[in-house]
Amino acid sequence: MHEFSIAMSIIEIAEKEAKAVNSKYISALDLDVGTMAGIEYYALDTALEMAVKDTMMENAKIKVNKIQAKALCSDCKTEFEISCITDSCPKCNGLFHEILSGKELKIRSIVVEDAV
Ligand SMILES: [Zn+2]
């Protein structure tokens, strides 16, 4: 499951951040995940739930912010919500567009417990 390895690397990054400030526990983590990042939200939730066991994130509150993918039509400059790369512009049916958002997969913020 590809979401599991993603969950593992998220935890790895978060733990590194926490260690950098001498903290032992991560209490909250906010993630930005675009609708076109190639990730199943449900699978990611499940993967995170399993992957946090015995890590610094075991009791962390994880929030996944779903970022709706948006594109800008190259022809008529309409901004529209997109669900697939081949979607055409709803206004002019143009097929060329620039993806504005929706491919993100990043940690927005990490909250760590005070250093002990
Ligand atoms: Zn258009």
C-alpha cells in the first residue's frame, strides 16, 4: 500500500522536527493533501493510524486538510475545480490548463510537547 510508505515518511519527518527541538512527543500534526496528489484519503488515515504505533506520534492529533485541485484555463483564463488532469475547461472546453493547486502533500504544522 503506497499510502503506508507515505505515512511512514510523514512520521519520520515529524520525529526529526521534534528531536530538533528536544521534544519527546508530538501532540498534533496538520497535513495538506491535494485531491490530485494521488492519495486515497481513507487509506492515508488508516495507514497513519497503524504507522504511529510506538512512535513519537502515537498520541498525536492528526488533521488532514483536503486541498481541492484547481486549474486555470490557458485559453479563457477561467479558474475551475479539476478532478482529473484530462478535465476540460467548463467554459470553453479547452484542454490546456495550468494546475494551480491540488498536488500538494506536505506537513502544514507540527505541535510538539515541551521538552522534558
Ligand atoms: Zn477555458
